[in-house]
Amino acid sequence: TAFGWKRKAGGKVASSVSAAFEENAADENGDPPDGVDWLSGYKRRRNLLLEDCAQKSRRLRQEGTTLAELERCWEAMKKFDEALQLTPGDVAIHEMRAQVLMLLREDFAAVQEAEQAVKLDPHWWVAHQTLGRARLQLGEIHMALRSFCSAVHLNPADEELRKDDL
């Protein structure tokens, strides 16, 4: 048995009802009534919403940074997690999470987070420096040295990097 209202109704559908549906279908293909274009309005709203997400992510990242400076690490992680929900490709948030995880002595998770930051932006020397510090804290001295060398290669003018990490 096949389901379908056309088959069951057949010729029983009144021509006036059929004409109303056809007229409605013609209206949908034409210009919007009253000059309102709902589709582009939706697209504009979506763009505004995306901007709001980016702004909220920046605010959450700033709050997380402030909490981390106050050594309220778990609260900072929560803020960074919320920010990552809004902007998952933000390299700075991954790098900051790695730093907080190092403060919490979650060394393996810190290395994973720093590796994610390097993967997202391999040309950002700060991510390489954080990865080196996380690896050093984990005890991977040779891998840490490679990360520090990458950071120095990407930013040779930074004396602090040479002095503190190498």
C-alpha cells in the first residue's frame, strides 16, 4: 500500500481548493509580499549572530585569562572551554588552556593542547614555546628542545626565549 493524498483523493478534490493551492505556489515563486525578504533577513541575522559569537568568545577568553592570573585555574578552564565552543579554531585559546593545564600539573593534557595549538597555526612561535615548556614539564627533554628550536627559528629576535627556555 502506497501512501499519498493525491492517490486517495483523486478527482474528489474541488477545483476551487486546487486553484487556491496553485495560486499559493505561484506566490511562493514570486516576489515576497509587502517587500519583506525573509531569506536575506535570516542571512543577515546569522551574520550578526556569528559576530556575537566571536565577541562573546573574546570576552570569555579575557575572563579566563584574568582567572588564570588569579590562580583560579579550574574556573579559567571552564571559561576557555566555553570560548572554544564558540570559536573552536582559536589558537590562542588552545595555547592558554595548555598553560593552565601546566599550572594544574596535568602534563599530558597540556602537551596535547599545545600540540593542537601548533597544529592549528604552525607559524606561531608562542605555541611552539608553550609546547616546549609542556614537554619539558612532562620530562621529554629532546622533544622540548625541538619545540624551543622551532620557536627560536620562527622568532629569532626574542632574547627572553633564548635566555629562559634554551
